[in-house]
Amino acid sequence: MKMKAAVVASAGENYKIEELNLVEPKETDVLVKIVASGICRSDYAERQGSSVPFPVVLGHEGSGIVEKVGSGVSTVKPGDHVILSYGYCEACQRCHEGHPSSCKHWLDINNSGFNTRGEHVFKKDSGIEVKNFFNQSSFATYSLVDQSNIVKVDKDIDLRILGPLGCGLGTGSGAVLEVLHPKAGESIAVFGTGAVGFAALMAAKIAGCKTIIALDINEARLETAKKLGATHVINSGIASEQVLSKVREITNGEGVDYTIDTSGVQSVMKQAMAVLANGGTFVPLAVTNKNLELNTFFDLVFGNKKIVGCLIGDTIPRYHLPRLIDFYKAGNFPFDQFIKFYDFEDIVQAEADSVSGKTLKSVVVMDKSYQPPTANA
């Protein structure tokens, strides 16, 4: 079938909307008409030449409506509303243990540029084959995914806002709710208040953390952080020792139980380690090629501190994302407050505003005919 997609021809090239041919669904494939897609920092990294070969169609925070399904699909049917997240094999040990983000075949499924059968799903009229991303490629009017990518949702909520739950917002919230599991009354510091950081702050409030510290160099974002659950804010553009002293002042000299970094900046990650209390845990979330140098004894062993890796919040999307929607409906996860919509044709500007920080979460709308439910419009 014919469809339109934002193609990246080579590393560093901008998106170019082109007409492509998309293969028909079979086996466990699901054809989704994309309503909208969030733009994530990972898309920008891939456009620069991070891991997936070119030419490629990026995008991995899609939401839409099921158009067709393959013969082996049992979880959704045409007309269902869905969020798209990462794909996984559903058969390896890690998948069966409830950690699909640790799937043995995760890289092959999400970063090879092919579908789960090793096939290209996009092709130009000239015959040139185009790679996919996250087994999803949501920067397109239609997406062909595996049923493992699919999270079915109710039809009473605006589909345009839901895509970012599939990666950025799911990552920040999952790091707190599925990885750290803070007890009521514990403390956390979140470094960086973009969409991922805000999701972590809101999740920390939901979990019952008593002390929630937001750190950023952007005063406007820190003011927003207060509204979303931060009990304290610190402008981290000051010297590291001042950050440490301020956190200790807030926590009666103890430091915090948990820290999350969304910046990927080396000096900031060092701060996130330094402000931990004994026995504390640090979760680095940023997509970055920066290294973090530590002294294994003084930074980790002494004080029993821990660093925990966390991909996509270590969530099972089909369970975690509907819970986030329930929190949203209850007024406890108001992520729609920092979303800005762009037309699909303006995807280059949408990414630029996201990368610069002008927009907290850019969402490009592919289906302008979509009418959101009145209550959520």
C-alpha cells in the first residue's frame, strides 16, 4: 500500500516526507493508521547516525487506530485505539520473567532496521529499501508493527497525547514505579526537568515520596516542577559542592534515597551520585555517549550505593501504560500540560524545538481528520 513517511536519507540529514510502499500485514503484524507521534531525543540521536542504518523512517512514540491485522493476531482488531511501544520476542527467559526490555532479541527487533522476520517493510518506487525503527517507525501515516508493540487503550481519551507514553513518559515513570519502588516517605532527586524528568517527578508523588527535589538550570521548568509534585527545586547551574550542600540541607544531612538523571551530562551525573544517602540508588536515563567515571570504593562500595540500568523504564507496556492513563484521568499524571502539537509537515521544526528545549514534548499530528473525544479535546 502507498503511504507517506518522514525519511532520513543519511546521517545528519533532515527529515523529508516521501511517498513509500508499505507491505501488507501477515502473521503477527498489525497495520496501524498513525494519528500522532511524539518526538524523543532518541530520534534525534538516530538521525545523527547512532545505530540504525540509512535510509530509515524513525519515530517510536506513536498512537493510532488499527487498520488490519495478520492471521496470528489475537490481542487487537481493526478499529481498536492503540499506543505503540518497543517490540520484543515474547519467548525468551527475560520476556517470560516480566522484563521484556531485557529481551534477548531486543536489538535485533528494535534496532536492526528490519521487522521480526528480517524483512524490509518500506520500499521506494525505485526499489530502494528503507529501514524501520523500534519495529514501529511512527513518523509516517501508517505503521506496520508486531502485536508485541501494541498497547490497546480505551477510546474515551485523545489519541494525539498518548504516543509519548510509549517511550519518554513511560521511561521516567517506569524508573520510579517499576525499578526503584520507593516506599512512602522516602526521598528522590530528579536531575533534568524535560518530559522524562517530569514523568519521574509525577510518579514519585504518586508513590508517596515525602521529599521530591527537582534540579535544572531552567527556572521556568523548575516552576513547572513545583506544580507537578516537586517539594523542593534547585537551580543546578551552581557549583557541585553547593548542589550537595543544598540537598543535604533539605534532607537533614542525609542525602536522598534515590536519584535519576535525564541530562546525560557528566558533571550532572556526578552530582546525582554525590547527593545519594548511604544505601541510595542512582538511575541514569539519558540517551548519551558520555562516560561516567567513578571510584568503585568511595563512590559505590563505601556507603553501599548502587547504579541501576533501566531501558524504557523496565516496564511491560501493555500493563504500565494503561495505569498511567488511569493516573491521568484521576488528575495525578497531567502530562498533557507540556505537549505541543505540530503538523506532520512541520516535523523538522518540531524536532528542533524539542532538542533546544523550547518545547517540552513535541507531538506531530499525521491524521488531521481525527476528532478527539469532546471531554478531552
